[in-house]
Amino acid sequence: MPTITEDCIDGFQQYYARPPERPKKKSLKQMIYDNEDNSYFGRSIDSWAKIGIFYIAFYGVLGALVAICMWAFFQTLDPRIPKWTLDSSIIGTNPGLGFRPLPPVDNVESTLIWYKGTQHENYKHWTDSLDDFLAVYKVPGLTPGRGQNIYNCDYNQPPPKGQVCDVDIKSWSPCTKENNYSYHKSSPCIFLKLNKIYDWRPDFYNSSQDLPAAMPENLKTYIAEVEKKEAHKLNTIWVSCEGENPADQENIGPVNYLPIRGFPGYFYPYQNSEGYLSPLVAVHFQRPKRGIIINIECKAWARNIIHDRKERIGSVHYELLID
């Protein structure tokens, strides 16, 4: 009869005994499925079922909580009205000014409009870019909601609620597609657009007796003429484009603004109405000097528009070079 010590030694040896050697192929098969204890990867079917049910329930509850949080968040948002507007928003209350056409995308930081001669291939990029930009103004269906809600606005006839002002593209002549935007005549057209700020209302310079000293003299004269002949059009965000330096001012030549020298006040405030399109001003450089870079700065003028070239607000800079 074995002693207690011998029993302990036998048990110890059995516990730490080397497992029987198995062929590698058989070991891999048994790792996946062991037919001796009917297990997959070392666990029974019941064990895997419990794990699966747990994770399905866990991620299902987690997904439901996320969905409820997102639903509650979106209930606080309006699809048309921003939660933060004007001074409480990042955009602020000072609109920027943009220009079209833009240089090629591979030179996105450039502001140079440059083409050679009067051959179509030389200015094709610029006219094609304007075609793309102005397409929404020519085809109402390209703008969601634009169609029956278009209204023929005027200074004494603002749009009714739920309608948006029409932009008369016929008044841009000679800055039209049919005329190649006058690029073929070395007198290109550049379009200006004021950036949209929800519910921003311009404070107009509507009196020739109260104009800022920094405003160009030719614009002051223009406003005075409008005041005498068409005083109802004084509620306009005025626009000026000038050479930045004395040499640029000599080389820029005469400039014409179409249809008027500014953005009509009846387009404002912008309230994200369906089908709304920003007004445009076509700037026609009639006889710019060729073979030299002309630095141009355009500004929008209203009492509540501040000009800051460094921050790019209230004005826009670009260069024009026609070889």
C-alpha cells in the first residue's frame, strides 16, 4: 500500500506530466475544432453563444444611446437658421469679397489672372471657369428650390416672404459668354461677389454728404450723380476697383461696372431662402496696359464693412497680366 508521500509524488508527476505529442496538422485542426470535447477554439458552442449574445446586447444598447444623443442634438438645430449668427458666430459681421475667375487648381494660392494674346486657347481656362461659375445663374434647376419662387425685385419692390430676387444676367453685356467675357479683346471681365452672412443687414452710404475720406473720388462722384437722378438706388453696397500703387493706377485704364456699381440692397438680408443667389458685379477693364502686371484691389463700401487687407475682409486683391 503506497504511503501518503508516494501518493503526493505520483499526483505531482501526473499534474506536470508532458502532454502527449500531436502532429502539427492535427494540433491546428484541434485548435479550431476539438471533437473530443466538441469545442471550437477551446470553447463550447454554448459558451460562444453566451459571448455572442452579450456583445450583441452591449453594442446594441451602445448604438441606441448614441442614436438618442444624436437625435436630441439635431432637435436643437434648424436646417435653415444657424444656431450662432452675426457677432456670436465665427464668421462675424464683416463680409469678405470674392472674385471670379480663379486661377487653376494646381496654383490655388495664386491670385494672378494671366493670359497671352487674343487666341481662344490662351484665355480658354478663364472663360470656361466663368461658364462654370455662372451656370447656376443661367439654369434655375441647378439651384435647389429655385424656380417658381423667383421674384423680379427692385429698390421699391423687395421680395415677398418665401421668394428670392432674380439676377438679371442680360444686364452684364458685354461681359457675357457669347462675347467671351471680352477676353478676346484684351479687355477682360472679372466678377465680384460678396460673401453671404446670415441675417447681416448693410448700413448703406446713401448720402453724398456723408462719405468716408478713403472712398475713391470717382465713386463719390458716382454716388452724387445717383443721388440727383435716381435717389431710390442709394441703398446699395458700393464697389470700387483701383490699382494698388500709383503705377498700377496709371496702367489699369478705364473701368466699367455692370449692371450698376454695387450690390443692390434688396438682396439683403440673406436668410438662406431656397433658390437664393448672391448678386454679382461684372467689372470690365476696358483698356488695361498689356505686358505688365497690374495689382488691383476691389472694395465693398457700407458703413458696417471694415476693410482689412491682411485679414481679407471687405476687400479682395488680384493681379492682371495680359501679354
